[in-house]
Amino acid sequence: MKQNRSLNFVLGIYVLLIFAFVFAPIIFSMIFSFNSQRFPTIPLGEFSTEWYAKVLADPDVWEAALNSLIVSCSTALIATFLGFCTAYSDFRYNFRFKGPYLALILLPPTIPLIIMALAMLAWFSKIGMSGQLYSIIIAHSVLTAPFAMAVIRLRLNQMDPDLEAAAWNLGGSEWQTMRHVIVPFCKPAIFSSLFLTAAVSFDEFAVSWFVSGLNKTLPVIVLEIVQGNIDPQVNAIGTFVFLISMTLVVLAQLFFASRQMKSIKL
Amino acid sequence: MSKPLVVFDKVQKHFGSFVAVKELDFEIREGEFLAIMGPSGCGKTTTLRMLAGLEAPSIGEIRLNDRVMNDVAPHERDTPLVWQSLALFPFLTARENVEFGLKMRGVDKAERKERALKWLDKMGILEFENRHISTLSGGQKQRVALARSLVMEPQILLLDEPLSALDAHLVIRMQAVLTDLQRELGITFVYVTHSQSEAFAMADRVIIMGKGEIAQIGTPKDIYRAPANQFVAEFVGRNNILSGKVASVDGNTARITTASGDFTVPTNEVLLIEGHKASFVISADLVHITLEEPEAGNKAYCKLISEEFVGSMVTLFLEDAQGHEFKVQMQERELSKIDPHSGDEIWLSWDTQSAHVLNEG
């Protein structure tokens, strides 16, 4: 018992250290975003919201924020729709080359982002679609659809395979069954996927930077500001982006968790 | 005899090279309680799924009310199924589950609710109307599943081992619920099970299936007392099976020589030929035991191996000198008059008319 307690203590410290390691830079960035001094040095200056005021007054940042919002919302919808369709086709049908089909679908996240971004740029300019806001949306949808599919597939695997047949048996056509059984059953996973893909898209830099042209998203404008000079505005934007992403991820997790709870009760 | 509601006309079902159903040729009568029973993998569930349209026959025809059903989609049939897994919709309440089929058929909201409530009431679970499925007990879920199918007011209800997940005492209660319902509604029930006690307790007729074929169709009593063949006799279980050669045939009786001795059996219109192989069964509850050797008739001298009590009934497991196993079933109070112990040697005997000759082997 005693041994266990000391082990727990050590493990607790270990977990704390990991969290510190992961979040320390972000926390520093947050702290400096409220620091009156231009350079991130210790000791700190006074508390100030100067940088936030500056960010809010900058029309470029507003435009980037709007772009980011449009891109992440559209990406979430498209990626989740695609993910749902692939997950359902995997659940429902058996066909030849199903293994390679699934492997191909899950491939995009394994390609290094920079390669992916370059390839996207080359391809989009070839077909005359580069430099548009929708270019980012398409690229992000490709990038995040596998996550959507993975989340929804997990949920479908928890479904009693008789459920669909039971709906047909009670007079539901295939479309009615999709609408009244499959989608409601997957609802928590669908929400989870929407938030997760939105978060990934909101954060994503490399692909956005390559294919965006003049339509900058928030991560892209951060780089632009940093390239020019040292400006604590970056910290302010960073804090904002971090909070949005964290909120989305936490929401995704909440839906994921509620789904696990439900499946235990079933 | 009432007219057939469903006809299986030389139906076969293949899955690739695997033959799930070899040949089915039978009728389901209007208003009967038909049980399809067999060991797992015998094709009984496939048969039911073909009736519900979830599988299409590979060869042959299934007709419902004289209409060929082979290519009718499941949702265009009126053959609700009660699933072994129940397959209730976990994201809906009890009432919403019952309303589901009506909703699919486009019944308006007010009528849906009224009919669902009527059936929940009939099944005695009205108070759970707004409860989610996950919060209901096994027996309550079972009743929701039944209500969900019956609210469609079908001519025929299909049941796929619906009681297999319930506790023993609930099974007996649900059996009574099912038989009462069937009698009251007068609709046809087709009940698939591997449980002999469920099938025999509820069904008007039983189909015994083995390896994708029908082994016997008959009333529970027919099947129990007069199994058609060795497969049925073994499946029914509470039988003593003896195999040997026909020694002589004399009018309505025959003499069969087995390793355990010579026995007289009624021929029961089975063609027995001297010198050919023959088997017969005696139900375990038709065998008597005595300490002294019976004067004449069919008898076997056995050693008691073990006893099994189920309530007031006892099953004795015995073995003769050749190692052939015998089973005897009797009331406990009858047994206590003789009170044998394991290892004791006792005499078994039975009336000639109790024996039943099997059709094959």
C-alpha cells in the first residue's frame, strides 16, 4: 500500500512535468501578451492590454480571423461529410480492395505537411485553382477527412449490426434508415468530428501558407508579423488561437466521452 | 386444416460455396404457432431471414398469401421480426421505439402515439413510456421489442431466439405472455429457437432442422414420442436409442437384436427386413425400474451411474454390462420407494408399445 502511494506520487509528478513541458511555452506566450514591454524579457513590465488593442485595431488581423473562421467551418462540414460517407461504406459494404481503399483514405495525415503543401500548390496552380480561399478549404478537407472518418468509424463499430436491418424490417427504406437510425446513432461522433476537424484546420499553417495566396489565415498572418519585427501582437493572436483550438478540442473530447459513457450503459 | 399463409417451395440458400439451406419445402398455416428448432448452424435463422427478406433464396420460391416474395425488399414486407439482440434503437425512448415502424409508414403523429401507448399498455410497460432503452431491464426491453413489432398489426410475427438473453424465471413468464398474445391476436408466429423446452411449451407445430434440411415436422408430442430419425431422437435428448439388427418380423411387432439384448418393438408401418439394421427409441419417462428381475418382456440390467434432480423430476443415468447408456426419468417420490444408490444394479423394463422404431439407420 505504501509502495503504491509513493509510486502514485512519482507518477503524479511525472504527469505534471509532461504538462509543464507541453504548456509552458504557451503559458509564457500568454503572459507576455499582457506585458507592457516590447521584448519578452524577465523581469516583466507592467500589466497591459496594449497588444490586444493593437491587434483589434488591425484590419488585416480581422480579415485573417474571418478567413480562418470561414475555412475551418467549411472544412469541418466537408471533412465530416466525407468522413461519414467513407466510414459508412466501410461499415456497410464488403468489396474487393477494401484494405487498400481504407489505407488510401487514411494516408494524408502520414504525408509530411510540407510535401503535402507543395503538392497541393503545384496541383492547384496547374488547374488554375490556387490562391483562393476555397483552395485552403479543399486542402484542409483532404487533410482532416481521415480524422473525421476515424472518429465516426469508431462509433459505427459500436452499433449493433441488426439495428439497420431492424429499421428496414419495420418499413424504413434505405434513406429513411440512414436519416432515422444511422445518423442519430452517430450524432455524438459527428459533433466530435466537426469540432476536431475545425480545430485542426484553424491551427494549420504550412498548407495554408502555400496555397492561400493573398487570403491569409490567422497562423499565416502570425508568421508575417514575426518576420517583420518582434511584436508582442503575435502573443495576443497566439493566445486567441490557442483558446479557440482548445475549446474546439475539449468540445470534441466531451462528445467523444459522452459517447463512451453511453456505450458502457448499452 | 387452415389454408397456408406462407409456402416455402423447394427453397435453397447458398453463401458462396457454403450451402446454408439445402432444401426447404413446407407450409406455414394461418394462425399457427410454428417453432423452428435445431442446433446452431442448422439454417433456422437463415430461413427466418429469408422470410423477412433480409436474405434472398438462391433457388426456389417463398410465397406469402400466394404472392412470390423473393424480390420484395424488406421494407416493403409486413413481416416484423423480434431480434435475438432485440435491436432496439438506443437513442430513442421506449415509446419512440414502438412508434418507429408507424413513422416509417407515414402514420400521423397523434395516431402513432395512440397506437404505441395502446401496445405499451398491453405489454404492461406503459409507465416506462419515456424511459431510454438503456435504463430498462431485460424483461422490459423484451416487451418493448414485442410491442414495436406488434404495433404494425402484422399477419405474421417472426421471432429469432427472443428469450435467449433472459433469466430462466423470466423465460417462463415470457413464454406465457407469448402464447397468450398469439392466441388472443390469432396471428401466425414463427419462432426460431435452439431450446427444446421453449419450442415444445409454446408451439402448435415444430420443425426440427439439421444441416440445412428439415428433419421432422410435427406436433411437439409427435416429435417427442415418435422421432422420425436418429438425428431428431438424439436432438430431443430425453430418449434411449438402441441400434441393432432385425432378428424376426411377426405381423405388427419385430424382434431386434442389439448389443444390450433382444427386444420386441412395434413396427409402426416402418418397413423392417430381417437381417437389416434397425434402431428404436424409448422415451426416458416410459422406462420402469425394479430391484427384482421382471418376469418377461423388454428388460435390461444396469448399474446406476448418477442422478440429476430438476425439481420433483429425477433423471437416472445408468449403464449396462456392454457400456450402453440408459436414461430413466421419473418422479422423485416414486424413486424414493426404491431408493437406489450409485453403483447399485437394477432392472429396467418397458412396454413393447412404448418403443418407437426409427425410419432410418
